[in-house]
Amino acid sequence: MKKLLALLALAGIAQVANAAEIVGDAKAAENKIAMCIGCHAIPGYKASFPEVFQVPMIGGQSAKYIESALKAYQKGDRKNPSMRGIAGSLSDQDIADLAAYYSQQK
């Protein structure tokens, strides 16, 4: 039993260490924003799929907010098929990089 608890504790520490290593790099995101700018960089843009809605400008949002939103799209907690598909293709590093990039925009 002690070995099992020790193994679980080590696994938990490894996950925390792995999560702590992910730091967003705004410069790296410059090669990842192509799928974002088609909608999020156009003032007043309205998307028509799956329904007509105002696309938010994400420049200047906090990095935590952007990360949280993208992860919610990945999990399906936020409902938008386009964003779910895009977010689903992103790694944790991609999300951190995009969040760093857009949080520095105005």
C-alpha cells in the first residue's frame, strides 16, 4: 500500500512539474496565428457558421482568459463547432503561446 501511495505521489509531482514547464512564447505564436486572424482580427466580423454571431476581438484579453477559453472549447464546455475543431488541434504549448501573443496585443 505504501508503494502505491508513493507511486501516486510521484505521478502527481510529475504532472505538476510538467504543467509548470509550459510558458507561453508570443514570438513562437507568430507562426500559429494564421487560423485565428481570419476571424478575430477583423473589427465587427460576424461568422455565419454554425449561426450568425459576432466574433470577439481577442487582442488584449488576459492570457489566463484565452487559455481557459481554448481549453473549454477543447473539452466541449464552450459550444462552437469551428472553435472546438481549432482548439482541439492545439497542444498545451500552442495554447500558451497564443495566449501570450494575444494578451500583448491592443
